[in-house]
Amino acid sequence: MNRSEKEQIISAMKEKVLRSKSLFLADFTGITVEQITELRREFRKSHVDYHVVKNTLARKALESIEGYDKVLDKLESPTAIAFGYDDPVAPARIIKKFRDKHEKLAVKACVIETQVFEGKDLDRLAKLPSRGELVAGILGSIQSPIAGLAGAVGAVMRDLVYIIDAIEKKKAA
């Protein structure tokens, strides 16, 4: 691989890191081709890029980006990187599901919005709700008091109608 090819790989990786919301570094030692193919298929479904990278090229790309200096020491042994674009927690869920099934793929580090987590925190990160779930929860909390108020106003109006009806029946008798 010549210098210009390496520079292209480094710049492409910088672009992916800057565009992604999360980054998961993993050691894929001991995983078969079929298993990697299965993992890549799951990543594609969730719009997650998964690439095996040379540690020296990854180090050069990450050194030039602020906030990623804490993961440079994790770039040892074979490294694959999963880039989460839409949902920052999606790669964690996919990797956890894969690990539960195959008991392989050691996570070295996780970076979500430039916050670095150890690989052992993967299970905790996989349990986090997605952005859509958070938005739905917030909207539900906002809507709940409004629905309660509408119900209370409706109940007052209904009770008023019952009282007027009762008075009318009483006068008619």
C-alpha cells in the first residue's frame, strides 16, 4: 500500500468518525467468516458501518480529532470499528446480541458523542433507549397532563349536564 492510498484511508476514516455519533472498537479474533458476514448484515440493517482497520492508520486518523485520544491505547491486536450514524446505541445492541449468540467479539472501547466507555460497559450501553424511544417518552409526558386536563373539563361538563337534567326531571314531576 503506497502513501497516497494510506492518506485516502486516513481521510475517509476521519470523515466517518466526524459523521458518526458512536464508535465501537472490537477485537474480532476467532470469529469465522460466516459469523462476520452475519454481523455485517445486522449492522447494515441498522445503518452501521463496520470496517476492519490497520491500527496505525486508525491511530493517525483518531489523533487528529479532538476527544478520541483516550482510545488510542486500545488500538492493539486486530481491530474492527463499528460506526453508528443514526442511533448511537444501535451498534451496542447488535454487538451484544452477537456476543450472546457466539460468545466472541471482544469490545475494546465504546465512544458515544466523544464520551469514552470501556468495553465492559457494553451491556449497560445496550440497555439504553434509542433516540426515538426517548422522544416518544418525552412527548408522552408532555401530553399526559393535557389529556388529564381535557378529561377533567369533560367530566365537569358531563356532571353539569346531569345536574341540569336532574333539575328538569324534578320540576316536571
